[in-house]
Amino acid sequence: MSAAPASPPPSPSSPPPETGAGDGQWLKLVLEAGPLLVFFLSNAWFGLIPGTAAFIVATAISLVASRVLMGRVPIMPLVGAVFVFVFGGLTVLLEDDLFIKIKPTIVNLLFAGLLTAGLMTGRHFLKLVFDGAFHLTDRGWTLLTVRWIGFFLVLAALNEVVWRGFSSDTWVTFKVFGILPLTLVFSLAQVPLLMRHKVEDAPPASGAGG
């Protein structure tokens, strides 16, 4: 929801293996894109401040729906939602759209910082995000982490350029129809890396902390 992170940051999280992977991914996409669509339409009809209020409500509903329909709330949408509540709440209470506009920048920088800290301390935090959906070599996790760090930094920079240099409506359009598609395309572009560094028969939970 970096739309966050974005949101993040759709997030790169994945449904548990026992749920239908395809159905689970489509459901997560709908749950993450729904609040963004509400934000876009509300902004077009009522303006950015009311649109932000609607975004907060839609995000809360999305979290509840995720818990009910999927049995859990993925990490990155949950983190993104917390920032929606904080920065969106400040936007509505203070009637200042600066807070909601800088949220994607702060969230993406936070994700990049956390992943960087993980690399520096020998931990692969993406394992938590992907929730066991992939089993990669240590080099595979490192390469994937470096790529996501770079991507989050690019999203933060793009958000700064758009909100500072263009109208609020243009920024909302970018947030809804720019960040999410870019994240999807980037995620798909990582498939070759995932295949190259896949561990076919991963040993159970050895070195899980990465």
C-alpha cells in the first residue's frame, strides 16, 4: 500500500503454500488495489483531504477482509496500513496534504533501510516477507534483497519528483496507477533470478535467520 509502499510497496509477500497460489495472489492484489481505487475516485469526486479519509477507511476494511478471507495479514500491507493510518490521520486532522504525499517516500526509505540493515547483520528479511513461498540460496536472497533495496529507493525518488513537481491530482494518479504497476512489473522481472537460485529440496529450517 505504498501506494505505498507504496506501500510498500503489491507487496512481495505470498500466501501460505497450502492455499491456492494463483487464487491467493489475485485475492491479495484485489485487497491491496481496492483502497487505492477508493482513494483515486474519492479524490476525483471530493478532493484530496476527503479522499484520504476514505483511503483510511478502505485500508482498514482491506485488513479485516484479508484476515477473514486469507486467515492472516501479510507483513508489508500491514506495515503500509500503519503508515496510512498515521500519515493519513495527520492529513485529515490538520487538513494538510503534505503528510499523505510524503508517506510513500518515508515508507520506501524505511523498507530500503531495513533490508540494508538485514544484509549488514547477515539476515535476509525478505524471507519473512515471502513467508516460505521461495527457497533460495544465500546468494539468491542477497541478490534479491539488493534489487529490492534499489527498487524502493527509486520509488522514493519518483514520489518526491511527482509530489513536488506536479499537481495533487497528478500525484494521486501516479500513486494509484504508477506505483502498483511498477511493483508488479519489477516483481515479475525477478522470476529468472528466483529460478536460477532456487533450492529444490530445502532443508527444514536450517539457517532460517539467514
